[in-house]
Amino acid sequence: MRYSLNSRFKGTIIGTLLGEIILNRDRNLPNLKLPHVQKIMEGAESLIELGRFDFDDWLKRQQQECLNSNTSDGILLEAILNTIPVILFFHDNTTKLRQNLQQVVEILPNNLVVQDGILAIGYAIAKSLTEKLTPHTLIPETVAFLGETPSNLPQQLLKVNDLLSQGAGLEKVQAEFSKEEELSHVIPIAFYCFLSTLEDFRLSLLRSVQIKSRSLTLSMITGALSGAYNSTGGIPVTWQILLSQTELLDSRVNNFSLLLNLADMLLAVWSGVYNSERHLKKVIGENAVAAPRVIRLR
């Protein structure tokens, strides 16, 4: 493998959070706390403790803050953050990936673009994690994964695919989508920012924050897509340091280290590795969630 699966797991999570940090920096905002990280952590903790995806447990952990946005863009952002651990955990089985993501999106308001968007992003990340991503075929394969749907997301993705084949620049892409509703072009443009600079995480993320709308959802999706593909090895060290120095949550110590440890544990559970409770506590830290006594196969 070109990159280890562990580095890709971490790259996905780090890339997602850097989407917000780099956007804030571009807006000349200070390094604010990142409350969004809690959603990722809660989802990962559920999978680690149970060794499988349990919708009721997942929902119980998320319900206090789940879907508290009144905008479609905000709902999409929360949905992506809630499902990142699920995507990582089931990246090698597209059938289970679809089933579990569909179970999650059933609780969303009836927004087909949001629901299809989660499936599209999940599939693209899975292709990177399994090292089966081919840039020229990713979008057609993603559209095929979505299947028959009344949303316009497949058409928008195919439009991006055509623009990529033409070598279209960022300005032309923005012009093509300027007449679309914001939500319907967030995901296609994120795919463009990712695929047009496939091997360059830094440039992909910087492109996403240059979009006129400067959408937080757009930058975080781009970060997740590119982070999964390029892994931690492709993310600038200075940006990783910037994230490590950002106060992620008020209630946890060494938030960044805990986040990375949770990624380690998620991979361990996915792989079916058995660890004693004592070893798990050493891995994820005494301040983390209680470790499972036995890690069950998913």
C-alpha cells in the first residue's frame, strides 16, 4: 500500500477539521474552538465500545446536538461529521456502507441532496481507503453507486466530470454553478477541488476556500476527501501542528492526541484485533471513554 490505512483514517479526520481551520484563517479569524470534533469523537466511541454499528446507541450519543441547524447546508455538515466514523469503519464493504449510511440519513429532514450527498462522499472516501480510486472514473462510479434518485446530484456530479475532462479552471467551474442553489453545488464543487488537485492536499483545500460562497461545508468535505486520499503524509506538517495547537473542546485534555488515539482504536476494532482493557486504556488515555473488554468482529 502506498499509505498505511491508519494514516488514511487519521488523514480523513484531520483533513475534515483542517477545512474549518484553514477557512477561518482565510477569513482572518482566530483559531476558534472546533465543537464539530465532538460529533466525530462520539461516533467513533460508539463503534469502539460496541465493536459494531448500533443505530440506537449512535443516535443516543448524537441526539443532544444532532440536526440543530435550520439550513440544508448546516444539516449536510452535521450529517457528514456524524457519519465520518461509520464511513471509515465500513470502507471495505460498500453494501454495509450503504445500509448503515442509509439508516443514518433516514432521520434527516426529507432533503434528497443531503441524503445522496452522504452516500457520494462515503463512497469516494471508501475508494481512497481501499486504494481503488481512479480519478477519471470516480464520479461515474459514484453516480452508479447512488443509483436511481430524484435528486439532481448525479447530474451535477457528471457536469463536474465533464469540466474536469476539459481541464476547466476554478473560475469556469464557479460560473457553471453560479445559478444553482448553494446546497446543490457544494458537493460537486468539493469533488472538483479534490480531483483537480488530486495529489496536493494543500492546494485542494486552498481552492475550496477561494470559492465565492466560502462555505464551511464545502471546505470540510474537500478536506475529508483529500485527507483520505493523501493521508497524514500528504498533509502539511505546519497545518497539522496548527490543528494540534487549536483547542478542540473545553471538556477534554489533550484533545488532538485523543482524537488520533481514537482513530487508532477505530482501526483496531475494524481489523478485529483483541486488546486487554489495560492495553486499550494505555492506547486511548485514561481520560477517554471506557474501553471495551472484548473487541468483537464487526
